[in-house]
Amino acid sequence: MSEANKDLIRRYQDAYNAMELDHLEELLHPDWQSNNWPDDVMPQSIENAKVMHRMFKEAFPDLHVTTEDLIAEGDTVVHRWTVRGTHKGEVIGLAPTGREVTAGGISLFRIADGRIVEHWAYADELGFLDQLGATLPPEYLAMRHR
């Protein structure tokens, strides 16, 4: 079971990297939940997951996530990843800088019946914002993950 669950996460990540977003229909449970965005901004759905990814690809056309580690036990998979991309479009109100950015993070997935039902991502958002030139208080930068 653990290997099958890790393979599901590989296929999920490959679908995003290749912009083959129609594959999300078979990988995500229709009622999946994620902490990637608040429901009051945009309801969580597979279609809105595609919208969010397209928005990031507009801002970072060469966006690519590399899997560093996959650890599976039971119905849970932990995915340690690194994302890289060049900031060529507006993102969260920040004008394009042309900078190459790199950020790391960890996602925790729960799998049921061969589909992702929960996804919780934790990333070095302070480091990401710093690389984009966002104005951050120095004490925030001291908490940045390296």
C-alpha cells in the first residue's frame, strides 16, 4: 500500500509539473481538502485547483517542483519538495522581478481508495517573499528557513 500511495503522489506532482491538469480528476477525491487557500477566497474544488496552478504558471512559467523525499506509512504520505521558477508575472500583488526563486516545503497527504482526500502544505513562505523583493520586517527574516 505504501508504494502505491507514494506512486499516487508522484503522478500528482508530475501532472502539475507537466501542466496535465486533467489528470487531477483521477488523482484527487472530489471532496478533497487542502490548506493551500482559504475557502472564502475561492471554494476548494478540483477545477479551482487547476485555476490556482494556472495562475502560478502565469507568474512563474518555468515553475517546477522537485521531489526530495517521499515517506509513506498507512494512508499518509509525506512529501518534501523544492519549487523553482522565474518570476515573470504578477503574484500576490508583486510585480515581476525576473528573479529565479527557490523555496522548500513539506506536504502531508492522506490517501483513501486510491485518491488524495487531504493535502496540507507547509513552505518557506518568508524566504519566497524575500526572494521576490517583498518588504519584510527584519525580525521576520530571522525566522526564515534556509
